[in-house]
Amino acid sequence: MSNYSDFAFYYDSLTRNVDYKKRAAYFDRLIKKYCTTGGQYLVDLACGTGSLSEEFFKLGYDVLGIDYSEEMLNEALEKKYDSGYDIQYICQDMTSFELYGNADAIICALDSINHLSTPEDIKKTIERAFLFTEPGGVFIFDANTVYKHKHILADNAFVFENDKVFCAWQNSYSKENNRVDISLDFFEKNENGKYDRYSEDFSEIALETAVMDKYLTDAGFIIEAHFDEDSFDPVKEDSQRIIFVAKKP
């Protein structure tokens, strides 16, 4: 799993199209529908630069953000300094994270679970989530599908450009394990009019829904629902991201 040292600096610039307010409201609806603890303690697992954490805080949750990357958390702390929001952030590996007390809801968004290195790491993360979820609480996450890895990401290349950075994105797909190796090259114009280049490499793996479901039930969760990305629609054959809603009995 990458530390995303260079990616962290450009992450917000490259994800301007993500409507964090809308996404937080969607997860809020799921929590209100399926969580029965009555509490407001929410863990934003793999919180990145804290944009979603801040939206959860504005909805009234007591938020703890966890991320493996110190660089990502530094960006989150800068936002916290600017906003004044009382959000706690800690640097931990999601496969072995620990909490003081249980959460009413654990959220893992924006295909963060796909960034884990192996299926075993995904299994470990689910087991940790179960351990630290309050009975009646929920673990809700989204995951890129095998379809997306095979047909959308695949061996494709993408280019992103804005007023801050030019990013060249190259994928390499392995059908044996539905793994996509991703190489990012960032080009930023310096004060001399030339371009500085920074690179970042990471991988994403995709699991079949049945495998993910087995990990959830083996850990002790009850599977409440699957939805197509950011909707309440059923999953389709060509769904690119699936929402998993699991509850601790």
C-alpha cells in the first residue's frame, strides 16, 4: 500500500469533480436507515485529505479520520486548522487499526478498500471494522468492481490538467487477479517557467461481490444491502462501483 507522498499534494486539485457534500449526505441516509445504535460516532476509514470527514462533521457526527499516509493527513490537518472543525485524525494502517471504544458507523469511501495490496488485507480490514463497530452499528464502504477494472481502467491512459498541475495516468491490468497497477506522473510549472516532474505508483485490486460478502459474513456482519454507486438502485452487470452496507448484530 502506497504512502501517496506526492499524490497527497495534488489530490484535492485532481478530485475537484467529487461532490463531497452530496456523498456525505448519501452515506448519512444509509446510516439513518440501517444503524440502530442511536449514536453519532463515525470513523472515516482511509480519510485521505479529510474532505469527506469535514462534511460528516457538518452533518453532526463526531468524526475520527484514519489514514495510512502522513502526507494525506497533513493536508487534512491544514483543512482542520482553516475550518476549526473538531475532527480527530490518526495515522494507522486500515488492516490493523485500533480504536478506544466502538464506532456507530465506519465509512470507507472512494474505492479506498481497493487500494489494499491483497485480498487477505481486505479480509483483515473487514475483521477490524467488525471488532470496532458497536452492536447495531454499520460498516459501509464502496468498492470498484471487476467490471470497472477489466473494461474501464484496464490498460488505459488518462490525462488530467488544471491550473495547478498536469497529470499523466497510465494503467496496467492483470486479469489473473483483477489488479490494476497505476503510474502517475505530475508536471508542475516552476518559477523559471520549466516543469518539475513527480511520480507516484500504486495498485488497486477488485474482488467479486460474492467474495466480499463472504469476508463480511465470516467476520460476523449481516449484509443489509448492495447498491449501485451513490444510489439506491440495484447493482447491474456493468456497475463500476458497489456500495456495501453491513451491520453488526
